[in-house]
Amino acid sequence: MKTRTLLFNAVICAALCFTAMIEAQTIWRVNNQSNYDGVTLFGDDYGGTPSFPVFKEINEAVQYASVMDGDTLHVEGSPTLYSSATINKQLTIIGPGYFLTENENVSNDTYEAEILSITFGAGSEFSQIIGMNIASSSSSTSGRINVNANGVTIKRCFISREINFTSGLNDVYILQNFFPDSNSDNAFRISSSSTFVAPMEVVFNNNICKKKLLWSDGDGVAEIMECNNNVFDSPATGELNLQFNTGSFQNNIVKTPGAAANINSGTNQNVQYNTVSNNGLFSGTTGNLWVPNMNDLFVENGTSDGVYQLQEGVTSNVPGSDGADRGAFGGVAVTNRYNLSGLGAIPV
């Protein structure tokens, strides 16, 4: 009898834990075409109910009492911009991606979820944003993701301008994003304050970056913990394209003609297995490959992000340090590779 009681109690505890886990991972919808007003209308024109409304804006969902830490917001594509949002809960925010009129196997209506800016504030630690279009306007604060909390992951997003950090953060993950060559020339916003302390343990992997990546704080050149499997294609200006310290700079492709870099104070320490267009760049480092004509490396035709895929069977396409392709579409783990249009790992 005692054994049965213990077993019964264990089953009940497991069931309660499972129920709590399900409740803590509720999926909520956001669509700015919804009629939600929070009083009499709950997005019923888009299938919402008083218990599970379809919110009109991200901030409405964040402020809703039933939206808890660990929940997910599905931000649906729309012909109009979403209002800028501030996140103060631990949430996963998923949009439908970008370049939806160019790539295949995307949503039928091809509407993106465009928002001018999003800020991760206190309480949003370990949040994620995936598949959103951070669009720009005439305002210099638009097109920006502001990170004011630790452990934030920015993944598979289109980032018009830059990522802006508050001082003294830890653990920021910037993965599989697309940075266009417009609106700003640097992927990170550099603080002008002499007391600014750059985040520790920043990971910048599998991005397509058509901007410079110059990184500094009040003490000078700052650190990016990992910078692997990216494609850097910023406009050629005769100035530095890359400047930071790092523990790992591997399997990147620097496409910019005549690119210049200052990695680890010019020592090129921890620089390995990169493909470059400039003959002198990273000279003497392990696995360094010079490809004077990048047209021999990338596919001949494609979409805005698809043109950064590598041609198969050409001599300039050599494996990286892990035996897989170099560049944003490379790496051993398929889930870590850049995904066309920034589609999230959810049904389309």
C-alpha cells in the first residue's frame, strides 16, 4: 500500500508539474488589425475571446496580467507598422520573417511584422526575439533593438539600423540575422560615454552583415566572445570594416573588396579558417583563404539573402574548422545556420 501511495503521489506531482509547465508556456497572438480594446472587444474579428484575446500591439500583450514569464507572442504579419514596444517580462516574440515576397515556402499573404524599435528592459532577462523586421523611419532611434537586460537572444531578424546596449550587460546572443547596408553603417551602436562598459560574452554567429562591425567602450576596443560563420559585406570605404577583440573568429567570409580589420589589437590571435577578398587580410593565419573574385564563391543569382549561399563543387568553397561550410549558411548544426527569410522553427 505504501508503494502504491508513493507511486500515486509521484504521478500527481508529475501531472501538476506538466500542467504548470503548459500554463507557463502559453502562446498569445498579436495582430494590429485586431479590434482589441481590452474592455468590450478582444480581437474577436480575428478569433479572439475574453480569455484568449488577439492583442492589437505587443505592449498590450506585455501588460496583460495573464501573460506570464515564459510565454510566447506570435506577432502576425500586417500591412501596417506595429508600435514600438518595451518588454518587461521573459517572453519569446516570434514574427513571420522578412523578404517574404522573394523567398519560397513563406506565409501566403507575405505580410511582415514590422516594428520601428523594441526595448528589452528590466524583467525581460533571457527573452528571445525571432523573425521580426525592425524597420526604420526618419527617426535615428528607429530600426533599433535596445538591450537593457541580460541573456537576451536576437535571432533571425531584419535589423535596419543597429543593436543598442546598455552598460554592463552579460550574455547577449545575436544569431542568424540580416543587417542591410542602409540607415546606419555599424551593426552596434557605440556609446559616446567614457563610462560605458560593453556587454560581456556577446555571441555574434551566422549573421549576414552588410554593415561594419566596430566595437568599443570607455576603455577602448571591446570584446565579442564568439564571432563565427558570418558573412561580412559592408560597403568598401577604405576604412576599418571590423574592429574588436574576440576569443573566436572562425569560418567567416569577408566579402567586402579591400576590407580592413583590427582583430585582437591587430595580432589576429584566435583568427582561423576565414575566407577573404583582400589578399593581405589575416595573412598567415590557419586556414585563411584568399578569393579575389567572390563571384566564384557565391551562387550567381538569388534573393536578397539567398545570394549569400555558396556554390557547390567550386574550388573556393572549402570547409571551415569544423568540416562544414564557411559563412552564414554553414556550421555543423543545421539549427545554427542562417535560415532564408528568418523563418522561425514553427509552422508557416
